[in-house]
Amino acid sequence: DEEHTKKTNVDILERRLVQVVVALYSPLIGKTPREARFRTKFDAAIVAVQRRGERMKQKIGDIKLKGGDVLLLDTGSHFLSNYRDDKAFALVSEVEKSSPPTRSKMWIAMSLGISMIAVQIAQSFTRTGKEPFISLWTGAILTSSAMILTRCMS
């Protein structure tokens, strides 16, 4: 599956999982994703196919699509707006919490982590032979709490 997702033209920070249901009269019916040139046409990689509640175990490129098949797609943020009303799909919805973390939160998390490490290093030079001002365990708890409060971590 990873090999398929690398072939899409989607930046890693824009990727998300989207679930689509193949419409009953979709032009995709009776074709394999390969025959339909799915990845090229929709700029999305099929990660899994579910039919009648069961995950299809065969190679995704060889599955003949049927109406009602549920496809899990790895795609970009543009997919929802571009294909929500496409006749190929009866339903298009983003998988909750599948979008990558935002960059702004990444900088906060990195700053908090670096601060925790810097405090530990500074303590090792200034408090030689004495009890540390903040133990590593306490520093880790404070840092993770700050990450939860700033929503960098859930």
C-alpha cells in the first residue's frame, strides 16, 4: 500500500484519508483501479477496498469494482472539494483526524521538547552532586502536560 501512496502527487503535509462509496451507476463499475487509471484520474491511492462489510484481500489493482464498494483513499485536501459531487461516488467523506499535524503545532512541540532538554543539561552543570531542581520525570510530565494544553498532543 505504501508504494501506491508514494506515486500520488500529494505533499506529505497535505495528505489525508478519505472514504468513498462507489455509486451504483459509476463509470468505475466492472473495471479494476488499474483499468480505470484511478490514481491518475483522481490523484488518490486506494489503500483498502471493503465489499459487503468484508475487506477484500486480493491485490487492489486486480479487484473489479462494484457499486457499493467502500474505498479507503490516501489523497490530498483537494479531493473532497473536487470529487464530492462526482458521479463515480455515492458518498465522499474524510476519515476523522486523518489529516497530518499542522506545522504551527510542530514548532510549539519542538520548542517544549528542546526546553525540557536544555533545562536538564543546564542542571547537570550547575547542580553538581546535589538533588536536581527538576527531575527528568517531572520535566517530562510538565512538557507533556504543556503539549496537551496547547493541543500539540492528545
